Amino acid sequence: MPLIHPLLAGTALVPDSLLRDENETVEPHVLAALTRSLGAATGIWTAILRHDPVNRWYTRLVLSGSVEVWLISWCPGQYTRAHDHGGAFGALSVIQGPVTEIACDADWRPRDWRQHERVASLTFDRNHIHKVGNSGTIPAATIHAYSPPELPMRYAPDAAEQAVEGFLLENALGGAATGDAAGALAVGGGRP
Ligand SMILES: [Fe+2]
């Protein structure tokens, strides 16, 4: 049986085609349409969303044979470790923002960075590697969808992660790469 958050059940925000048990891979544009429509349902996600300055907060909204969907919050200074998605396609929509993304090469080296403003949506391919977080001063939130679901993710080794953090401090944080700034990074595992 697919899992769906009680506040989404019966709303038609998640199409029946994405709530089947059969294993199926969904294209990125379908994932993006889903995260966008969920992001537009402000009344629903605001009732679910929490911000936790101590531990990065996230909750799963949907799990079926074809997709998993997560609602994730980012307090200022909270970041993922650089990670892949186990070969899954993905999409994310920024519902509170902005959030910062550092894209990495296949060998975990930081390639570029972007700031995604609120309501921005993006898709990513099976081989996408990135670090995501909040380099701003206000809480942020995102909705993520992946297909196929529940593929095991890989995380950057320590030395590579340090290089990505250095890139973040030098670029996205405007060169405020002092010891204090580095110490303020709250990096956690888990989704996205
Ligand atoms: Fe990710």
C-alpha cells in the first residue's frame, strides 16, 4: 500500500498514477509538476512544516512504487552533506527561501553554485551530486520528489566534503570564510 500524509489523502494533489504499488520510474518533469502543485498547496504544507534549529527537520509526504516525496526545512546555516541520489531522478521546489545548491562532479569536486529563490523548481538527472542548504538569514523550506523511490544514497567522503564546504564558504557565503563561519555550518545526513 502506498503511504501518503493524512493531510494529502483524498486531495487529488498526488495523481493516482503516482500512488500505485508497481515499481515504475517517473520522468523528472512529472516529479517537478508534483513538487510544484504540492508547493502551491500552501494551506497544507504550512500545517505540516516545522523548523528545528538543532536538527534539520524533514518528513516524508508520499511513498509509492514510483515516487517518494519529502517536505524539508532549513534553518539558516543548516546544510546536507554532499550526496548523490542513488541513481534516482529528482525534482525540488522552493516554498520558503532562498536555498543554496552546490553542484559537484562525479568525483565530488564542487563545480558551481546557485541560489534558488522561493517558488523556483528544478529537476535533476540520475547522476546529479549536490550539497543543499540555507546560506541566508531566514528559515527556508523545500519539497523534493525522487523516482525510483528509496534508492540508497551515497555521501561525500570527509576530505571531499571539506573541499565542498570550503567552496561554499568562499563563494555562496561571499568569502566570509572565517573560522566562525565554518563552525556555523550545521551539516547533517539524511534526506534530501
Ligand atoms: Fe539531494
